[in-house]
Amino acid sequence: MVKVKVFDSSAARASKRQVMEAPATDAGAFYEVVDSRRSVRIYADEPVPEDVVRRAMDAALKAPNSSNLQVWEIHWVRSAEKKAKLATYCLGQPAATTAQELFVFVARPDLWRRNNDRMIAHLRSNPKTPEKAFQYFEKITKLVYNQGPFGIFRPFKWIWFTVRGWGQPTPREPISLAHMDVWAHKTTALACQTFMLAARAEGFDSCPMEGLDSKRVKRLLGLPRRAGVTMAISMGKRAEGGIYNERFRFDQKDFIHEH
Ligand SMILES: Cc1cc2nc3c(=O)[nH]c(=O)nc-3n(C[C@H](O)[C@H](O)[C@H](O)COP(=O)(O)O)c2cc1C
């Protein structure tokens, strides 16, 4: 049996990976996007071209994500009837009711195994896939993300990780279904942020919303119990008065810690 290490940099160096050049980038353009992204609560009556939406969704799905298992979904709610319902389920917030487009970003911890199988099939399709990659998706991910029916493995995992952790650095999560939710939401939130920055880069605006009735939203979208609504996101062009205040952040000294 091959012993697998989760993070083995020597193996990574040894396998003759393709060198990918880092293209030149425009930091100024990036910070302009970051600085001008604001949560917009009232949108102008200007439609968002479909290709803009599709590019933003494409960018969102390029966000970094845990184990590349892509446990996220974007639900673009396009039908007028469903949009109206979704705006109501977003508690009638103007950021939803005045939006040109509405999306729900959904975390799918329940789909890790399906995606894991797809990943293995994808790796198999490439004869050059290193054995280590197979090992990761055939052994490690199954050990780490399988919590058993109703999360029944939790106590066993807790004991195992705790005992192992006495002697060596050991991942402590996920060992429960709740941890799996956090795991999937982290990944999905990165897609959300990428999406909102892409919208801004395209000259449009957005607003993330967690002020919503997740139960009703899930029913509207036909989502199963284990799916989690990370947030709804509205999109459009800012109307006059659509940004309620100057951007404010607390003093960075309380948030940036150097060790
Ligand atoms: C997870 C999350 C949930 C949010 N939910 C709402 C919401 O329901 N309604 C709303 O108007 N803004 C919502 N916001 C936007 C925040 O209020 C906003 O990001 C914050 O005030 C900072 O302003 P800025 O985005 O313009 O920099 C949410 C933001 C995040 C990240």
C-alpha cells in the first residue's frame, strides 16, 4: 500500500509539472475594482447584458475551492415570477426588489462524493496523472469528508484526530456534518466574492444578502435539505442614492495581526 501524505511538496517538485508563466497584471485596475465595489441597495433601470452575467459566473466558478471539489452552485433566478418571490423571501429588501438580476449561491456539502467521483474520472482520462493525485481523491478525501450517515462517524473521528494530534500536526475539521457545512460555505463564499468583483470589473454593481428566509428560498429552488444558502446576490447598475453611506471600516490595527 502506498502511504499518502496530504501535502507532500517534495513529491510535487519531483513530478515534472508544467511551468506556467504568470502573466503581467494590472494592480491599479484590480484595486480600482476593489475600491469601487460597494453594496448597492437601489439599482437603476438598466439591464445587465447576458454575456456580462455569464462572464461573472464563469469567473465565480474559477474561485479557489477546497480540494477542487467545487461544492457550490449558482442559481440564476430568471423567471419574473420566481424573481418576485425571491425578492419577497429576501425580506423585500430594496437591494432585491430593485435588482435587475438575482442569484442564489448555494453550498452543496452533500455533493462532495459525486464531485469526488467526477474528479477521479477526470484524472483517469489523463494518462499522465501522477499516482499521488489518484491517492488524494481515492483515499484522503474519502477519509476526510465522509462523515457517515447522519454524521455518525463524528465521535470516532474526534478520538482519532485528537489522539493523532497529540504527537503531530493534524487537521481537526471537518469531523461533523456541521463542519461540512462550514467547509462548503467557505468555498462558496469565495465564489460569491469573485462574482461581485467580476460584476464591478464589468461596470456593474452587486449586493450580497443573507437577510433572507433560507427555507423558502430552498423550496423555491428545489434544493435538498443538506444544501445551504450561502447568500443571495443582486446585480445591476447603481442608481443615484443607491449607496447609502461612505465606505467605513474600523481601524486596521485591530484586524491585522503580525506574528
Ligand atoms: C454575508 C453577507 C451578508 C450580507 N447581507 C446583507 C443584506 O441582507 N442586506 C444588505 O443590504 N446588505 C447585506 N450585506 C452587505 C453588507 O452590509 C456590506 O457589505 C457592508 O455594510 C460593507 O459595505 P460595502 O459592501 O459597501 O463595503 C451583506 C454582506 C455579506 C458579506
